[in-house]
Amino acid sequence: MTTRGEAEEAVKTLLGYIEKDPSREGLKDTPSRVINSWDEIFAGYRQSPGEVLSSTFNGEGYDGIVLLKDIEFHSTCEHHLQPFAGSAHVAYIPTDRIVGISKLARIVDLHSRRLQNQERITMDVADDLEEHLSPLGCAVIIEASHGCMQCRGVRKQNATMTTSSMRGVFFDKSEARSELMRLIRD
Ligand SMILES: [Zn+2]
């Protein structure tokens, strides 16, 4: 695996591709700052979904939808290393175990803080809920704007992309899906 020193050297090389003098004062500490920011925005590689979703509670018979909506997230597109950001709505219907609500936000962060595409985050969050909570159903809907489309390529500032993954009753039953959509819109 690449060391921190090698990573900083590589950033210096990239700076030399853009600027004649990559060692000028303003850029002197840029390689180390870039790697510090990478440690933060790619922290998801050091976390495991099983740990995030490990502590569950008795649902005491609750059998309705649990929805956390408008979870803002930032991620990085694996094709261009450009940011993409937006909000996620995460829902599940428990069988007997429920999870602390902040864990739904943490699981979105865990997957966002890796090199990603939006489709994979959507599926991976749904997979984790299925695997660790065995819910009656779970759903993940993500809306995001993509930097790689805003500042380069087709340059569309206002286009947003929506992805969804519906599992269990949210896939099988249109009533469950409609109820979820109503809760998200309200
Ligand atoms: Zn991209």
C-alpha cells in the first residue's frame, strides 16, 4: 500500500502538471493538506457496517415505517475524483429489532466516504440494512448533484440524479411504497 510520504509526493507531481513552480509559498503545504483532507473524506474505508449497525434494541412490537429523511452527504466520484453531494432518505420496517436512528445517517456516511458512484451507495446501504436488521422491508432513495457534471463535461448546474433501492415489502407492495413516498414528501 502507498505510504503517506509517497502520497504527498504524488500530489506534488500533480501540482507540477498544473503549475510551473509547484514549490511556491502558497503550494508548499498543499500536498500534506490534500492528504489530510483525503484521510477525512475517505474515512469510510476504515469503518465497517457491521460495527455501525451492531447495537440494536427490542422494537416492542412496532411494525410501522421508520424513516430518516434528508440525510445530507458528500461523496467522491470514482471516475473523476470530483465531489457529488445531496440527500438520502433511508427507511425500514422492523421485524423485532430496531437500531438507533443516528446509525442510519452513519451508514450513509460510511459508504459516502469512499470512492463511489451514487448507484453503489444506494445499493450498499440497502444491503447493510437487510443483512444486519433483517427488516420486513427497507428502502434507500438518494438525490444528488454531481461536480463532474457541473464544472466539466456537459456543465449542467441544476441537474440532479435520483436513485432508489426497494427491498422486501417496499418492493412487493405498492401500498408500502406509496406510504413511504407520502412520508418523504410531507
Ligand atoms: Zn464523475
